[in-house]
Amino acid sequence: MRVEEFVSQGHAEPVKGAIHGLAAIVCGLMFAYNTTAWLFRREPHLAINALVYGSAILYEGVQTHRHVAARIRAGRNETRP
């Protein structure tokens, strides 16, 4: 599979969804770390990091949903006569 084919819409959607899901998990861990560190140390950069990672969780969640929904739509279109 070529890169151009992989990144095209409708191709390898489960893989792309899994990658975004994994990114959301990593962002969740970073959010948890920075939030906990901020609660103990109250350093401003930790609060900013927590906000950035919290936003990244939302973004990655939307991207994961988009790829999963594309796969579901593709499955429905394949079963129609």
C-alpha cells in the first residue's frame, strides 16, 4: 500500500482510527500527570500543559470517531444492493 493510498479518505480507516485512539490515550496519561503535578507544585506551565493535553484528548476523540464512523458508513454502503 502506498502512502498516498493510505492517507486517502476511505482507506485503512480502522488503522487510522486506532492510531488516533492511541494518541488520545497518551494525551490522557500526559493530562493526568500534568494535572497531578500542578495540584502539588502549582507551577503555571503545568496548568497550561494540562489544558493543552485536555484539548488534545478532545481532538483525538473526534478524529477517532470520524474514522470509526467512516468505516461504519462504508460497511453499510457495501451491504446495499
